[in-house]
Amino acid sequence: MNELDVLIELARHQPKNIQNASQTMLADLQQRGLVKDDLTLTEAGYAYLEPYRVKRAVLIAAGFGSRMVPLTYTTPKPLIKVHGRRIIETLLDALLAAGIKEIIICRGYLKETFDVLKDKYPMIQFVENPDYASCNNISSIYYCRDYLSQAYILESDLFLYNPDLIRPYEYRTNYISKPVEKTDDWCFDVKGDIIQSVSIGGEHCEQMYGISYWQADDAQKLAEDLKNVFESGDGKNLYWDEVALKVHPEHYTLAVRRVQEGDIIEIDTYDELKAIDHSYQ
């Protein structure tokens, strides 16, 4: 845990999250006038964090969700309710709680159904993905590539149980992950907390979740790489993450930000939904 991690947690009034911070570091932050004796930030502390403020979020919500049929015949997966709450609303509420009000939703399949969100979330903006049916999700980020700087990119079918995963400040590009013994899902091989490679399935690895943050320099490179890859021969068939993780890993240093079991749930199939919410049985 470095000093920026400490300041971010104290800015969120989460002193319990800095138990691993050294007393020497805390004393230094106090001596520099960034932290008060009661472990709250001074005005100078908040000013120190301001360059790292998250400016916006891009939510990918254009796809069909074929494994969630029959529900997705009439309702896009992000709008499906779990225990009475739309999946995407868990993300929107967490973003707003973190003070992130510039929210872009990329929609495609049954796009008009997302208009219902405007009543509760009038600040959201929609970007249309006309290629959702013929291309992979790289198309969604291609059409949102002008909004990636200092932005979270989120898959909209994640049910977020722990809203504190969305932070008002981030200081480096990172992916949410969870250490696992074994997984059949997308996962990272890491050294320290830096991603070395990505694969589908692995052991003693970090399971990847569809929430990442992109600082300005990396976002500019990503926008350029996305455009070049998408407009090339087979680029339209890729997942957008593959641009940085597989096609041009040499352009990026990507970190992981680790979460706990139960912080996020990926509901991939209708059977999984029925197991979580018995009202669908």
C-alpha cells in the first residue's frame, strides 16, 4: 500500500482499509500537512488527490446476452432485475456515490429499452453501437473511444455487491481481479501487481472482472490502438480488452486491483440467475 492508496481510502472515510500502511508513512503524510491526527484529509490532502480524480465512466451495454434467454428476448441483460434491482443500477449507483456524474452507456440491442434509466439517472448519455450484432464488444469501445481518458470502463452485466470498489480517485491504469486457485474464465498472470499475460482458464492466477480504469496517457494510446485494430481485417472479432492485453501489450503497464469473494457477481446464464434469485424459478 503506497501513500496514494492511503490518501484515497482516507478521502473515502475508510480508515479500516489502511491497516497495512506503515506508521512511518502515516507520520510523513501528517508532517506534510495532508492528513490530520484523526486520519481525515486536510484541504491540502484533497488538493493533492485532485489530479487523480476519476472523470467519467463508460458502460458497455450493447450486446444480446444469448446465454440469458428467454429473458433477453425482451430485455437486455443489464436491465434484468436481481432481487428487484436492475443489474446496471448497481453500477450506476456506485458511480454516483463516488461522485462520478459523467456516465456514458453504449447501447445497441433493444436500445430504446434503456431510456427507462433516464427517469432515475438523468445525467447519463447514450452512445449508439450500430455494429453490436456483427462485431464483438470491441465495437462498443471503438464508438466510445473519445471518452476513455481518466475513465472507468465497465461491463454492464456485473452485479456489484460492494459499491466501494468504485473509487473517486485512481492513480494508475488497472483491472479489477481476484486471486483464485483455478478458473475457467479470463485470468491474469501477474508479477507483484503488474499483469504479465492474460488467458482463458488458469491456475494460481488472478480472475479478471470487467471493470478497469484508464489514466490519460494510456487512454490516448488505447483509443489509437482500438481504431487501428478495429479497422483492420479481423479486429472486429476481438474483445476490446484484447487490444491492450494481447495485441499491443508492449504499449501498456497494467496493474491489478484486488477484490474479495462476493464483491462482484457475474451472472452468465439463466440457470445462474435462478440460483441467485429464486423468483425466476
